[in-house]
Amino acid sequence: MSDDWTGRIAGERMTVDRQFTDRVEASSFSNQQWGLVMTAVEFEIEGADDPESATLVADTSRLPSIMPELDKVGQGGPTGGAPGRDDSGGGSGGLLDGVKAALGLAGGRGDDERTGEAEQLAQAYADELQQELESNGRWGSICERAAG
């Protein structure tokens, strides 16, 4: 039942999505890649029983499992990766990179860096979402729902 609160913040999430566009564009992620990152992120409220000290936290534990998919999204058709993006992976995509990824040989430090960037962006998003909920006067009621 405590996850019930996440459905009640859709409006605030849409607002934060619009406000967060500049941050995504300044990152190494395309909009499609960021959308995939956000599917792997879940939000939790730590200390929900005390709204004054409660914090919205991005649970990014599932990010490593989707990182290989980000490159596939980045290689896709006309809406692929962000212009001027530097993958720093040295790969050109294609069959060889796909085989390396399937064998777990692709990425290395680059994937760790991108995972770290995704984690930081996701938490920044969570911080802005909490601020939006507080400014709308809804933080207390959302915390109450999350506390169960």
C-alpha cells in the first residue's frame, strides 16, 4: 500500500519533466535514453513518518541492468543519440559491439561513469520533485500516504 502515493504525483512529475529538460539536454543522454533511465528508477520517501525531515530518494539499484540498452537506444534511427555526444566508448556500434555487449565485454569504465551520471541526474530529479510537492503544499499528505 505504501507505493500507492506514487500514482498521486503524476501532475508534479509532468511539471518536473518539463523543468528538467535542460538538465537532460546538458547530459550525455538523449531524451529517449533518459526516458529509459527513468523506467529503471523508483522513488522512495525516507522517513515518511516525519514530513519535516523526510526525503525523496531515487532508488537507482536497477540502473546497471538497463545500461547496455542505452547504447541500443542511442544507435536507433533518426531520433538516436544527442548531437555532439561523446560516447567515449570508441565503438561504432554494429555487430561487433553487439556481440561484446552480449558477452559482457562492452563498456567497462564508461558504463560505470554513465551509471554514475544517471544516478546523479535521477537524484537531482527527485530533489526537484520534492521541492515541487512542497511548493504545492502536497508533501505532507504524500508522506502520510507513503508512511502507510
